[in-house]
Amino acid sequence: MSNNWKVQRKEGRVSIRVPMTMEFMNEQDTIRSVAIIAENVSRKGFRFSFEDADNPLIEFKVGREYEVNLSFGRKKVKGIIAIVWKNGEMHGVSFVEREKGWVVN
């Protein structure tokens, strides 16, 4: 467990909870899909937890980058995220790059 979750961001955040589906490629090079709840959304990142506690354990590694497709509502955004902190089931995400159309542009 990383203790970096206390690091504060310098940008404004929107305090909303957005249900999303995140597709990503795991270490076995297979595409996985998981339902998440994104919170504290900003232009450069967000934090998330798994929507369904019964999901098979999905391990995101701090410091690793993942190519993802994020679907919310009728929108789908492709990007690369980095997991910057982890505290229990809560994960902090920073965008390395992303398409337009994110919750906060």
C-alpha cells in the first residue's frame, strides 16, 4: 500500500460520483472490463473504487500505466492512465494522455 494518497492536487476537482465502465489490458494481454465509480474528478485525473465488491480481484499496480477506454453515459473516452496511489480499494489516477470528451475538459 502506498502512502501517497495524502498528496494534494493543485487543480480544481468536481465532487461528483460518476459510474463508469473501464476497459483495460491486463498483464496477460487480455482485455478486461470492470465497473467503477469515479470521484473527485478533475481535468488531469480522478479517484475510483470498484462498483461491485464481488468483482474478481483486479490488481492495479501503483506507478504502472494502463491504456483504457472509459465509458460513461453515451460517451467513451480513450486514454492512458497512471495509478498514482492506492488506499485499500480506492485508487488515484492521473491521465498521461486522453481524448477530448472527459467529464471535465
